[in-house]
Amino acid sequence: MKSIFIGENVQSGIWDDAKVKCFYVNQSQSSKAKSDGAFMPLEDCKLIELPKINDPQGNLTFVENNSQIPFEIQRVYYVYDVPGGAERGGHAHKGLHQFIVAMSGSFDITLDDGQNKRKFHLARSYYGLYVCPMIWREIDNFSSGSVLMCLASNKYSEEDYYRKYEDFMRARWAAA
Ligand code: TYD
């Protein structure tokens, strides 16, 4: 499994192939073109560098619909007060697009398209991970006080989840 680190733990060699600037996402139509349930490869999931307005009084980063990320934002949620050793995720979404940011602290996200796995370490609030539909994710290694923020392309629907890995795999191979 390949590991991708960002923020303070950049590892040269694997950095370039994972990192995309926001203009790259604007040009990419592949993620927008695919719809609910369609198989989307792990390669569509990317680290995206967001705009950063540097200021001695405090930096500022912003995200706009269909600009820095390839979907319209319908929902924002955040995970916080995560106890040491906790593991989150453990599911895939049928049609939901997500963009996950470590607003504070750090954590690891392992993505799995049923064939390949990639591990990302999120540690900065000016980067995020775009997660396309039909990707199993596990999130762990939360640092103390970390906050995970997720921008999502649709409102919460339990119907959109695969909670069992075998259900995800069955659907993933049926769609391939
Ligand atoms: P879940 O998506 O499984 O969290 P995670 O992937 O971070 O482990 O959601 C946990 C619980 O919260 C589950 O009962 C559904 C509920 N939930 C909502 O009600 N609304 C939401 O927007 C989200 C993301 C979850």
C-alpha cells in the first residue's frame, strides 16, 4: 500500500504524484462525468491544495462550489473530540463526493477501491482529500485535539452507505 504524506511530513518521491493544485481539478471532467454507483478508480481521489492567503495576523483559506473541488457542496460536517486510538469511517458511499480537511491536528485516511489501497496523512488546513463515490475508507491515527471537516455533495442519507465491506465489493465489481 502506498502512503502519501502532506503538511509537515512531506516525503519527496511520492509527493508529486499525489498532489494536485486546484486548477488541475478545474480542468478535470472525469470526476464530474460519473454518477451514482458508477465505479470510479482510486486515482480519481486526490489531495487538493487550497488557496492560502498568508497574513501575519493569521492565514486564510477558502473553498468555493465547483471551483477548488469538483462538486457542489450540500453539507458540511465535522468530527471532533476523537479519543486516542479511535477508528472512524469503515464504509463507502454509493454516490456521495466528499472533500476531507484536517482543520486541526492530523489523521490518516486509507482509501480502498476494492483493488488498490492508498494511505494519506492529512495534517494541514490548506490541503484536503477529494474522495469520490465507491471508495471504502478507514480513518485513524487521530492526533489529540484534531478536527476533521468534510464537505459533501449531498445531504445525509443512510441509503447512500455501504456499511459492510462485502456489500461494497459486490457492488464495486458489478459496476466495473
Ligand atoms: P458516519 O458517517 O458513519 O461517521 P464516520 O464515517 O465519521 O465514522 O456517521 C456516524 C453517525 O452519524 C451515523 O449514525 C450517521 C450520523 N450522521 C448524520 O446523522 N449526519 C451526517 O451528516 C453524518 C456524516 C453522519
